[in-house]
Amino acid sequence: MTPLSTKSGSGWVKIAAVILIVGALGWLAWQRQDSGSLEVTTREVAPSELPGMFPEGFPLENGATVLQNYTATTPDGRQQATRAFVSNRSLERNMQTYSDYLSVDHWVVQATKDETAYKAIMAEKEGLTVQVVMTEASGTKTVQVTFTTAQPAATSTTP
């Protein structure tokens, strides 16, 4: 995989953060336009459990301190599952671990970012999108893994 940029520095981290914020605001605006409101139901998940949607065998670091662990659902059935944790591994090792897993498990990588203190990979497979964001600040390395569905969950109708 080729990084989107070869420059490094906190300026690029700030640019990436701005892009993520603008993207989130655009998504929120689309949600409001599409459904009239954005009511998201969030459910915290115990750190000893994985949120739903995480594929079996997805690489997570044993014994890591969990910072976030939850699921979220919109009224039309779109879903998100997120787990964030403090990592003892280098960002490079984490990037390689997730890149290897996604390749072997036949995910289609849509984008990567490979900076010194910020690495990210986004991939899709069978209606799921995964985003893995790895950052390091003040010596603390964190990994955030988020799975989302692109389409609302199928609902059954009974006549």
C-alpha cells in the first residue's frame, strides 16, 4: 500500500483531524436531511467483551487498557461498533498487523494514511466498513477500530 502522503509532522495530523471533522459534519447533515433527525442509540459494552460486528479473529491486543467500547444504531438500522485501546505496540507494528489481516481476509482497502504519529487504514467487505486509526501523543499509543454498516439493517415485515 502506498501512503497518501510522505510528509510528516503535526500539521498533517491537524489536517487529517479537520478532514475527519468535516466528514463527520457532512455525514450528520446528510443524516438530518435523509431521516429528519439523528437519534442514535448507543450501548456501552463491557471491556471484557467485544462490540457486535467485530469479525472472529480480528486482531486486538490482549491485556490492553480499553478506552472506548460501544455500539451505536440509528433509527433506520445503520450500525457502528467501536473499540479504542491503549497499545503497547509501535504504530508501525499495528499498521502492519491490520494491513496484513485485511489483505489475508480479503477486505478491499479504500484508503491509508501513514505518518509518524498518525496511521489509518479504511477497508470494506460484504457491506461492512472498518476504520483503524492509530495515534501516538506524549508517548501513549492508541488504536481505535470502528466497524460501520453502509446500509440500514434489513427489516422484516409481517402482513
